[in-house]
Amino acid sequence: MLDNVEKEIDKVLSHKKYYAHLNIIKKRLQISREDYIKRFGDSDIPKKLTGRGWQRRFIQELWDGEQALLDIEAGKEPFKHRPGLHLRGFVSGIDGNLESYRIYVPSTYSETGKQLPLLVLFPTATSAAQPFIDSPYIRDYDFADRMSALAEKNGVILLWPGYRKQPDGNLCETAHLGEVLESLKGDYNYDERRVVLMGACSGAAMAMDAVADWPGRFAGLAFLNPEFVLDQTMPEKVMSQFLRRKEFRNWYMQKRGVSSFLHSKSPDVFIINDGGDLGHGDLHASRSFERRAKQADAPVDLQLRPKTEAQHLGAWDELMQWAVEQRRGDRGGILHRMRHNNMQDALTEQFVVVQGTAGFSDENRQINEIVDKIKEEWSKVCFGPCRVAKDHELRDEDLSNMNLVLVGNASANGIWKKLEKRLGVEIAEDCIRWGTHTWNGRGLAIQLVVPAPDNNSRKIVLIGGHNLSVSRFGTLNLLRDGWFKCAVWGEGDLESPDLIEVISE
């Protein structure tokens, strides 16, 4: 049965219109097949699988795939405006990877009827060590089923947006949410004035970060036992380099969503807390947040519940009932993310790593090593590859429509050479110059974000040095560690080069 569904999906994958949704269904079925084989040693799925959550999840996934195939065969739209619990996908504009999310649409939904509220349920950060499609959130069908029943009862669309990387307050996480909401808008007609962000534990911190990036866009925040700060995933060696810098400490304190919320005083927040253990949405964190909110005259309602009651679905039901009543006012909400002039932000839009090939053989080899490391680091945190192109392969439209990560220098990278005079950066044997800045010394390396000369809405990231054989970079995981606009590195140790200067946005 499963083999037949997978084969039929392969036949219709040529439908570009349905490519992402079908691929996500197929990928999830393959994961479920592996689960089944581990239990029974057989990939032939019996028709009667009932009882356990994973079994019911498997049946639901099979039904979702088979129903889509039947609709396509009959010439019907297989995905849009469909009620029920579904796993869906989209191709990310950032790096071209296939991303997924889960959604429940109540039976009261109608394409032409009244728009329903959308509740966005964020995951907890600690359970996000695998891609979302293979995460505990997807595997826990029982919880999804129960939450779906509450969404049906309250007449709301419930969205599990998933994540691109293990959450740590990175700009990429809110960029991912934006892509999910855009994908969802193509399939369902929800009320954009009634989007409420929900979360338990560290899921609340993710919601706070979204509010910081989109002030005024969301109608409310509903939390169960919230934590308000996400742990950094930056390695100790990298962190220790930056901690000595005042710019990093200032950025680290300012980036937290709580400060942004208290400054903007919107939207309303409803919190249920059971006084649980430290580190897991403890009462101290909620009361501290409530106290700061009152001092800032921000709208927060904290409700205490017995532990047995708060950990029951009744608490989620209460949060949903509150969320249904929330509506974004005419506060001039920002419908596009706030932008930042740093490395992280440059990698939250469509980008391509441009590998220089115009140098001598040793230079090209060293550039290859840097590019390979960039690819490795991206795959490590984002569960998939990033786009890479050689300098002579890049098309003219890519130059103006994508953010570029240029690796090498003006003599070894053809695109860097083409744009050199307009980038405002000079890399010489004994110094690096950029604007009013000059850094003297041999073997220096630079990481820098500058506006694209032909399109100021696009960015160019420069990663290079004059002598690439001695160029050292404290990090090449710029999505995770790139809080800065410019970093200049000395030769130093291979694992921990000297940080000469760092400039924040």
C-alpha cells in the first residue's frame, strides 16, 4: 500500500504547482515506513492499524497522500481550502530547501465564508535538534489530534510553523515564519488581523522574537509556562572572542524580544503558569515579566493555575478562547520584517555563495576549502545545503535579484573583480581599507556586509583576504554567529584567530 502511494506521488511530481506539498507527504511517509520497519521488520502496512498515536498518524499520512493523488487524477485542486489536519511544504526562497509545517483547518472553514483567526503554535527550542518533519512535534500525533479538537471547538486555524534551524533567537527564525505565512496564504483565506502567537516554555521566547521583528503585526500572545530567553547555540570558542567586545554585549542584550515588546506595549499577552520547575517556564520568569510589563504599562494578564490543571489540555483551551477574541487594531503594523545591517540578515533572503575561480591554483584551492566550510556549517544548522555557484556561472539576473556571498578577493573572484570599484573595499598586501576604516598588517582577513551596487535592497557579503593561504576566520557559520556588520581577523591560531576589530550594525 505504502509502495503504491510513493510510486504514484513520483509520477505526479512533475506538477510544479504541487511539488512541495507532495514531496513533504512522500518524505514523511518514508520516515514513517522506517519507524514501522523498526517495530515489525516489514514495510507492508496492514490496513488495520489502530490504537497508538504513531499508528493513527501513519494512517492519516497515507490517507492524505492517497486523497491528493485521487484529486489530481480527477482534475481537482488537491490542497487548497481543505479542512482537517495536514502536513504541508514549500520551497524556501532563502536557500532553495524544502521546508514543512503542519496545519489544522476546522470543518467550519469555507473559501468564500467568514475569515477565521489563525493561531501559530511555536515549538520548544530543546526539541528541535532534528528537521521539523522528523521532530517530536510531528511524531506526537496524539497531542496534534487533541489540539486539533480544541481548534475545531473554537473555530480557529491552528498552525505549527516548524523551524529552519534549532531556535536560538536568530533572525532566520522569523524569516522562516514569514515564508510559512506566505505559503499558507496561498492555500487558505485566514484573517490577517487575527493572528495570535502561542507557545509553551521556550516557544514563548520564539514568539517574542517574532513580535520584535514585526512590531504591530500580530493580534496577541498566549503562553503556557513561558520562558522568555532562548539559549545561544554559538560555540564557546566563538562566543569567547566576541564577549570581550562591548558591541557584542550590547547586541546580545538588545536583541531579546522582551525588551522590544515592553518598548512597543503591544500586543496583549495572556499567560497561564502552574508554578513549575526552574528552567521550564517557572513562575519566577512569568512574574518578573509581569512586573516589568506593569512598569512599562504594557498589557499582560498572568493567571496562576494548579499544576494538574495547567498541564491539562484545558489550559490550552482557555488560551485559545482568549486568542479568538483578539484583533489587531489600526496601529500601523509592520507587515514586513524589520531589517538589520548584519551578516545574519543578509542570509535571511535569497542568497548564493559565489566561489572564485579566477585565481592561481593554490588560491582556488583555498577558496574551495572556505566554500566547503560554509556549506558544511549551513547544512549543520539548517538541515540542508545552501546555493553555491562559481563566479563564471552566475547569471546577470542573479547579480541584481539575490544577495551574494563573494569568497576570495578581487583577483581570484570574477564577480568581486567586476564590482570592486563600487564596493568601496580595498584589500592590499599590508592593509585593508573600507570607507573611513583602515586596518594595517599582513595576513588580514575580512568579513563584511555592503549594499549591492545595482540594488540597494540587496546585500553583498565579502569573505576574503589578500593572501588566502594565511587568512583565518573566527567563524564561517555566519547565520548563527554573524551578529556583526564587519569583522577583521588576524593570522593567529588556526582554530581561534585574533579578532582585530568588529563593527556592529
